[in-house]
Amino acid sequence: MGTMVWGACTAHTAAMLRVPPIGDDAARARRVFDAFAQLHDSMLAARPDVIAVIATDHFQTFSYDAMPAFAVGHGSRFESWGEFGSPRAAYRGIEELCDLVVAGLIAADFDVASAAEMRLDHSFSCPLGFILKDAPIPILPIFVNCNVPPLPSLTRVRAFGAELGRLLKTQNLAPRVAMLGTGGLSHWVGMPETGTINERFDRRFLELFERGDLDALTRWDAARIVAEAGNGAAEVRNWLLVAAALGPAALRTLAYEPVAAWKTGIALAQAVAP
């Protein structure tokens, strides 16, 4: 039987890898990097057999030609694109676990795609570069469409997360499971508002997230999220999915910093036992 031994959610932006903050942003960035270091240490201490990484894609692997709502990377090796200065890396996979998860999700009436040797963009490789570093821990990459409407509803994402968590807790291919959700918080991408950070939205989201109030988060209007916090904020779906998969574990915010140089409200949170 599988056990959830570690869980976390973080923002992702390739800007944190290539844009050196100055002024007040420099102190904010240090606190972000310190929180990533905490996640790296706690992840290693948890000794996971696999890290399920819930992220999205920015027109590197998927495009308007084919945009699934959900996809599970299938294979024993996953390479990153290395775009925008993000790490060029290859991550191990557990092929049998991919098979099990895809079959289980389809049996539960989720129309999930199986993506052979799915290439990973910075939404995966940026946080993994800080948290995994060079630790040889396999990953289970799971894509959620957070960019191209129509997006999966918050209710559907939560249900997907709950079923994914159940599957990972009832398998023995990788008994010690870690979960990582990446994305958000408030930011606009390729829009006139790019550079705006809605700190009020971010703190309200984190407050509900820490309380584990998934009912309240699921009731949020998806269109209003984008209107108030940007098209990039649609990625909070990945946080909701991980919280649903973890179950009763609470998530504690390690850092929240509105880093202007990175044009994003940066947050990092870690699961704690209930």
C-alpha cells in the first residue's frame, strides 16, 4: 500500500532562474530560495520512491492541435525542454506506475491521455531543479490544461486529485509517494496587465488553502480568478488537485513574496500531518 510521505505546492516561473532581483526584490528572492531549500531538505528526509508532479505546459509539448484536459507522462525517462533558461535534465520514470495510474483514472471515468515520454517544460523543471536537484528519485509527471479554454472545472480538478490520491495510496510499485503541485499565483502572461501582482488575491487563496477549505476554493468562479489574478492564476488548479490527493493533510505556507522582477506572486507551501 502506498503512503503519502511528503507534499508541497510552489509557484513556477523561469524568470527566477535568469532575472536577478534588485532592491527590495532581492530580499524577497532570498526568502523564496530559502523556502525551496527547506522543501529540498524535507523531501530528501521523507525518502519518497516517486514524486508525482502536477504541472502544466506552455505550448512546448501540447498545442492547439492537441490539448488534453489531463495527461499522464508514460515511460521510464522524461526529458525537459530547457526553454527560457530552465534546466536541461532527464528524469527517471516508473513505467508500470504510469500504466496503473492511467488505467485507474480511465476506470474512474476520467478521460486522461497517456503521453509517451512526455517532454517537460519549465512548469515541471523549474521547481524540480530546486527541490529534486540531482537526487535520482523517479517522477510521475501529470499535465493539467491551465492555459487553453475550455479548462477543466475546479470541481473536476478536485475530483481528479482525490482519485489520483486514492490510486497512489492503493498501489505498491512505489510505496512512499511524494506530491508536488506547481503554478500560480497571481500573474498575467502576454497581456497588457503583465507585471501586475494581486497580493490580496494571493493571500486570500493561501488562507483558504492553509485551512484546507477545499469546498470554498472549489466554489470560486474560474472566470473571476482569471479576471482578478491573471491568466497565469488558472494554475491554482494544480494546488487544488494536490490538496485533494493528499487528503486530510494541511499545507503550511513557507513563503509568499510578490516579486516584481519575476512578475508573479510567488508562494511555497508544504504539507504537514493532520
